[in-house]
Amino acid sequence: MKTNSANCTFKLALLVSLAFLLVAACASPPPPAPPPPVEEVEDDVWTLLEKGDFAQAQQHFQGRTNLNSTDPQGRTPLHIAAETGASEWAAFFIALGAKPDLLDNQNYTPLSIATEHRDGTIARMLIDGGANIHHPQPRRQTPAVRAIAIGGEFLKAILTPTTLETVDDNGRNLLHLAAIAGNASSAEIILGADRNLKKTDKQGKTALDLALAETNSKEHMETAEKLILAGAVSANPIYTYLAPAVRSSNYNTRIGDGITPLHYAAGEGYVGLVEFLLDKRADINVKNAAGTTPLHEAARGGQTGIMDLLIRNGADVNARDGKGNTPMHIGVPLESHQAALSLLILNGADPNLRDEHGDSPLHILITLNRDPSITGVLLASGADVSFRNIEGKTPLYLAVQENRLNSIPILLQYKSDIFAADNAGITPLDIALRNDGEALPFLITEETMAQSDSTGNTALHIAVKAEARADILVLMLDKKALVNARNKEGDTSLHITVRQDLQESGELLISRGADIFANNARGESPLYLSFPEKIPPGKVREWIINPTTVTARDGAGNTILHYAAQWKLDDHIPLMIQKGMNPNIPNAMGEPPLFKAVKEDSRSTVIVLLAAGAQIDFRDSQGNNCLHAAVRWNSVNAAQTLIAKAANINAHALNGKTPLHDSIRWGIVRMETLLIGNGADLEARDNEGNTPFMEAIIAGSGASAERLADIRADPNIRNNRGDTPLHIAVAQDRTDLVVLLLNMGAKIHAKNILGTTPFQVALITSPRMVSALLTRDWLLAPDDDGHTPLHIAILSSAPAEVIKTIIDMGGRVSSIDADGYTPLRLALEQEKWEQAKLLADAGSNVFTVAGDGKTPAEVALIKGRPAINALFSGNAIAAKDPTGNTILHYAAHTGTPDLISLLIDLGANKTIRNISSESPADVAIKWRRSDIAALLNS
């Protein structure tokens, strides 16, 4: 009824307007006189309308022009009225019955045009005149949709009971359309005019349903807020979370499990709702009953856009839920995981935080079997591959355990430890070996093969111990596993194969260079462990003796047979010989296995080797035979056996020494006695010509020397340098040996090829040795040149200390040598002033005439002041020659005034006379030395 009344009122208004226009036209003054006749062209109605000449145009609508006719652009007069904003003409055309919903060529209705021009007056006229606000317009929005977009006063102008009630082809009214547009302000205007909130469209959707459906639009959520506040309800799950918050104005309102709208929106990926809630200052780090934050929920849903939005608004990237999980722990869907991790890392998330199980995000990635590209993002950010969870398991452990093959290489690339043990002591490598699955080859790389565990075991050690297949060992070796690597106990992998009797593995290792001689910390080699005699109980590992090992040598060149001899493996030596071993094969020192048996002093092993073809006179690289070796190791039993087997007892080594030399040199009395007792040559000489007796002196063994002397060894024998044993004893400063040799008749003046005597050596050595040599028999004994020990001491430039020692022992200071020289004369000739003074003060005759006719006194005058001071600063100043002349008499003849003055200062008596009653002055006058005579007479 209201609609019909409004229409009648509208029509009445139009009729009144039309009448007014007609009356105005009739009441117009008569037109002016026409201008001179010209030919005119009459404008058509469309031109008039375009010009706004409605007075002329209206005549066309008095039966001449159809109100609904169109111009070339498809426009009706009503279109043009709407375009030009001519509301009175719009009313006129509507009153005359113009159709309000016709479309022009641009698919505009008059109402569309009025809406575009935001002309509320004309738009309202058109609506009141029956225009359809929902009229379909191809490729264009309906007037209703445009009006909602415009909103404000224009929207208010077009709101009528009709427009509020009418719907479009989808059954949607203006409120529906405002909800679809997400235009909260327009929705609020519409709600101010009509609150038909339950109205549904053809799909059964209310306006609130439509607003809530646009989850990525904050504007739609704002629209939904208006609808909810107006009393709208919805079956959409969002309504469950949002409505209580909106109605209470508390956007942290929780429902079941403590979930807030922000938790829900973040988890579902509703960007618009999240933005709306953030604008409402919802707590961005709020936690639900499980302790999760909205960021956790966004991560769980793989909502990277939401995550970024939350983080930019202050979300804590390291927030922990009730189980200690950070957002990085969350199992993000595969397609979003890498982006989510990158986002968290970029914003400072800690990749090494752990959950209640001790798992780091890296553990989680491995468990989820994520692609290495995802794992790599976490590792590149500093994730620690060594972290263990509460079971002690590292990410690599989980990768091996769960067969996450793609993850293993990248974990190893980041130095993950294949030996990192869990709480039960099990390592990733152990798991791989136990399962013998696909993971094992992935663990075997050149880098891991060079690593070892805390006990020093390499992967090869562990694989061998676990009895891994040969192909696994081959793979390890191909990846440069160190076949001879030792653990902390010194064991190599081969040690383990021998202990466990793993023949196939052992032979493989040997073929790849395993060292059968490598000793562990207990001194046990794989070869040593192969014999039950050494490590009982057990059986011999015969497999260790194969074509490879029979030619193998240790660092010293020893072979298996050398060790068999050393270990006295008498029962196994024949087997080794049968397998092709040479019984005389030398080591690096040239020693055959027989020498090892000798070293161990094993009669039985010596006999076994000799029986197997060992040569009894085989020499090492130094020319030693087996008896030399027996002496070196004091192996008396072996020596007796070898002598019994006709070993050469007088064999010379390259240095010329016989076994007897060696026994004396090393002081092995039992061997010395054994060799002498079996006919060893006492006069055998080494390369330097030393006999065993001389060897005893060189070795400082007086006991051996005495024993040898007792069986007629020569104590004065000489070596190649002409040295006697006494030379050697003196050079060694061995007083005991010197005394021993002197008692045996050794000579202190025996010369070697350099003309050096033992006494001369002593002079160089020490006064103590001089005293030892100068026994009563030798103190005064001259050498072949008539030189007494004092002569020799002076000639040898012995220090004054030695000269004094000889003098104090009773050495004759005035003895003459073959040239008539006394020790004093020699001292003067050599200008040894200190030694000369000692001799002069000891009473050496200063006037003894030598073969050259000169006395020491005369020589002193020639040598000058130093010589005069040396000879005549003591008692010799008063000495006289056989004719009674003193040194002053001699100086008066041949001296100088300076020397006369010196002698007088030294105490010379100027008045003393010779047997001819001549004073020194008389002598000076006789020899016409007036200057000296003047001094002497002064």
C-alpha cells in the first residue's frame, strides 16, 4: 500500500510540473518580428536536448517524437536528462511515461548515468519512477553495486522501501551487496534504514555469510563486524570465534582450549581476519591452553603470508609452546616449509632451541624426511648438527635410523659425527652396520673415513669388529680409509680380524696394505696375535701367512721368519719355510732370522733354523757373524750351540773386530771366557791394529787386561798408529790402567808414528797423570835423545804447574840431553820465563856449557831483561862458573849498561872477584867497556 500511495503522489507531482511548463509556454510574450527571410535548418530533438533547449525540445514530445526513441548512441531523452543533470526534464519524461530501464549503446540505463554522476535527486526520481537498481548491464556494474561503492549521501538518497526490498538475479539485496563489496560504511548506512539480517540469497547466504566468506579481506571483516553488532548470525566457523570478541569488544576472548580469534585466523590463513584483529590490538603473542601462539598456528598451517604479517607486527619467533616447541619446530606442510624456515631465520629465530624431548628443529626436519634443500636452509643458519635429544640421538642418528637417505650427505657436509653415541652407546655408524641397509654407503665418504671416535677407532675398525661384509670394507678402503690407523690401544683393524679370526676380512686388509707388524700399546702385532703360543687359548691363524705376507717387511726390514725366530716359534718355522720363506733373508741391518734366535738365546730355535737351511756364517751388513751377535746379546747358550756347530770363532767384522774383541769391549766376562776357552786368537787385530789386550785398555777393563796378560798378551804391543796400550790409558786419563801397565813393564817413552810418547800425552792431559807415570824407575830415565822427563816437559810446553810437579818429585834440574842442553837451557831457548825461573830457583846450573859452547847465563844475556829476570831474580844471582866468574863478570864483557844496572838491582855483587882476582869492573876495563866500568866503579 505504501508503494502505491508513493507512486500516485509521484505521478501527481509530475502532472503539476507538466501543467506548469505548458502554462509558462502559453504566457510567454509574442515572439519578436521575424528577421529577414533566410533559409533555416531546423534542429532535431536530440540536438536540442544536447543544447539544453528544452523549450523547443518539448514540442517534439507533443505527438511528434516517441519518448523512448533513441539517438544514434542509443540514448533516450531520459538518458540525456540524466547526463545533463536536468532533474525537471527527467521528471517530465518520467511523467509522460518514459521507460526508466532502457540501455544505451554503452549499456547504461538512465539510473546508471545518474549514479555515475552521483546525482541523488535524479537517481531518486528514476527509482520512484520504477527504475530497477539491479537492472543487469552487460560488462558493467549495476546501479546498486555502484551506489554501494559510492556510499555516503548518495546511497542514503536512493534508499527506499523498494530498493531495500528488491533483489538482483542472485536474490541479493543491497545489504548482501554491501557485504560482498566489503563496504562497512555502506553496510552501516543500509542497516540504519533496514535490518533485515536474515534475508538469504538464492544460495541461502545471509549478508554476514557473504562477508565472512572473504577471509583475505580486512574490509569484509570490518563489514562482518557491523553485521554482528547489528545482530546478524552465521553458521560460518569464523562466527564462532569472532562474534564473542566483537560483541564484548575483547579481541582476545577465548573459546575451547583457550583459542583466540587470532589463533584461529592464523592457523586457517585468513589474512583479512588477521589484519582486522591486529587493528583491534589483539595480543599477537597470546597463548592457548597448549601454549601455542598465533605464529605457531600459522606455521602449522603453512601460512607463510600470515607468518610474515605476524612477525612484522611483533610476533615472538622463539616463542615456546607447552612442550617447548618454537615455531621452527612445527611440522610446516611440505610446500611451505622452506619458505617458513627462511622467514623465521631471517627474523632472528634460534635454530638450536630444543623441545621437551631435546629435539632441535633439525631433528624434526629429519623425522619429517624433508628435502635436503629445506634442511640446508636450517644448517646454513647455524643449526648444530651435534645436538643430542634426551635419548642422546643426533640428527644424523635419526637419519640413519629412519633411513632418511637424502639427508645424510648434507649432514655430513656440515661435519655431523658418525661416531656420536646415544645414551646406550650406539652410534649412527653402529646402526647402519647393524641394519646393513641403504644408509651405510651414504656414511662412507673420504672425510668420514679419516675420522675416529673417542677411543681412536675409525669406521674401518668398527666395521671389522661388527663383521661387516667384504664389499663394505672395500668401499671404505676405496674411500681412503687408513688401513693401518691405530686406536688409543694401538690396535689396527687387522688386530681385530686376527683376534676374531676373520680370515676374509683379514686377507682383504692385508691385500690393501695392512701391516702385520704394527704393534699396539701392549707391543702386540697382528702377526704376534696369530700364534696361540702368544695369546692362548686359540688356534694359529695360518691365513696370515700368505704370498703377500711372506714377502712383507717391517720398518727395520724384518720378515715373518725374523719374528718367528725372535718369538721361538719352533713348531711354525718349518711351515713358513715350506710356504717359500728364505731362511737366510736379511733385514735392513743385514741380519738373517738366525740372529734373532741368537738374540733370544734359544738353543732350540738356533737348531731349528740351522736344520731348515740357515747359514751359520752368514754376515750382517757390518760383517758380523752369528757369534758376534751372540756376544752382543750375551747369549751364552746360543754361543755354545753355534761353537758346537763350528761357527767361526775368529771371524772379523767389517771393523776387523772378532767376537773376542766385542766381548772385552762390552765387558761380557762369560763370553770372553767362553771364547778364550774355545781357542779365540789373542793376537787378532781389528782394522786399527788393536788386539784384544788393547781392546781391554780401550774399554777401561783392567780385569780383562790382567787376564789376557796372565796368558801372555803383550803389554807393549802397538796398533797401526804405533800406539801402545799405555798411550791409550794415558789418553783416557785412567791412572789405574797406567799403574797396571807400568807394573807390566810398559814404557813411558815409547813413540807412536807421530813421535808422541805416553809421557807427552800425559803432559797434555793433567799433572795427575804425569805423577802416575813418573815412578821411581821413570822419574830420571831419559829417552833415546837423552831427554829426561823435565826436558820433555819443557819441549812439550808443559805449564809451570807440571814443571814444578816433576821438580818436587825429584827430577834432576841440571841433567843434560844428547846436545848438552839442560832443561833450563831449553826453557830459555823457548822463552818459557816462568818455567826457567822455576828451574833456576831449584838450582839448575846457569853456567853448564852445552854442545854449542853456550851456557844458560850467556843465553840470558843475549835474550835480555826477561831472561835475566827469570834466571837471576833468585839464588842464581850469586852463582859462579868453574873460574869464579859471576853473571856480572859475563855482563861486563858482553852485556849492556841497562843489563848491568838490572843485575845490580837484582843483588849482583860488584866487588866479587874470580880466581884471577878480577872484579867485574876489571873485566870491563880489560874489554874496553868504559861505560860499563864506570857503572861498576860507581
